[in-house]
Amino acid sequence: MKSRFLTLLLMLTFMLITVVMGWGYGISTVTHDWTTPENEQSANDPLFGSAYKYAAKGHSVSPSTNTSTYWVSSYSSVSLEVTAELLSIGGEMNVTGWTEATSDQGLVSPPSRDSVRTDKIVHGSDGTHYFYDAKHATDTTGNASAMTAYKAHPVAAYSSNKLSPHLLLPWNERLERNYSHSAGAYAYFSDENTPSELPDLNPYATGDLAVTSRSSLNLGIDSVTFSTPWCTGSSAHAPGPCPGP
């Protein structure tokens, strides 16, 4: 739950900064703001995911120099979580997750999953280890970014009893190992004279969770995907930011 709150706080902070930039010196227009509705999430209680994107454009004027600047910005992000709160002591689940994000579909694509190592071991500050790797990409100007990342490790509920972690005695503490994985991408372009040359940013993010039980104590869980709408252009909608929510 804590990481869910931090993810949403990050999104709201970015949106606030972007809007304040426009209000402080000129005008800011949101071209798209989309968040995964609760009713589109998986019915499997241990799973949580959200994918969102935010694009804006504005015109700012510096109070000191009176210099006019036109700008566009975008942000996309996806977060995945699996919690152990519903597991019995000794219960474990294997969890793997992929996340991809791009600040504009036309300018930069997330790196191929084939370029990401799924056997790279990372050690956490608490002594645990997990599999994690991420690849990053930018457009030719370096102003738009994208990333693809992989993370895998077990989710478990266990006891503080060091001799028998599967045994929870009255004086023992219940401990949990949860899963959290995210990716994000940001873009920003500005021009002092020709705003028509600024791109219409079309961010996108997606995440895939696969969860399987390692114990007969748990029900099996398959997989779920969380993603923002993918707008690449059609007869009803030209390429660019998706229509409103």
C-alpha cells in the first residue's frame, strides 16, 4: 500500500509542477490525462497495477527578461505490485514483471525485451536478492526518453522464528516480502519563436505481471496486464495524444 501511495504522489507532484509552470507565467493546456480505473484492474486481490500518462503544452513569459517560451511536456509511468497480505505463513508465490514506458510513441520506442537480462542478480539493502535489469533509450535530441525493465522474486509470508520460519508462535512476528516494480519516461521540448514546430507528445506505458503459486497453501494466479490506451492513429483519430478519458 505504501508504494501505491508513493506512485500516485509522484504522478500528482508532476502534474502540479507542470500546471503551476503554466499558471505562473502564461497558460498551460492539458492535452491528455489518463489513469487506470479501479474497475479495470484484476479481480485477484494480491495483484495491483496502474498505468498513466500526462501530456501538456504551455506558453511562459519570464518576468525578468520578458522572453517568451513555448513548451510541451509529457510523462508516462506504470507500477506493479503483488502483496503477501493474503498468504498464510509459509505461503510463497513466484512473481515476474515487465514494465515499459515511452514519453512519445513516435519519437522513441522502449528498448526490446530481448536486450534486457532476466538473469541479472541484484542485492537489496536488507540482504535479499532479486532479478532485475533495465534498458533506457532517448530520441535524437535527447529530450524524450523511454525504458524497459524486468524484475522477479518470490512473494512470501513467514515467521520471525529463525529456527522455523514456517512456524508462527505467539511471541513471533509475521513478516512479509512484497513485490513492487515500476518504470517511467519524461519528455520536454521548448521553442521561443515557432511553437508550430513543437511535437504533439503521445506517451504510453504498459506492465505485465505473471504470478504462480509455490505452495499448496495458495490459489494459483495466472497473469494480468495494465496499460494506457495505445493511440497510433486511425480514421477516427489522427496520430497524437489520445482523446480524453
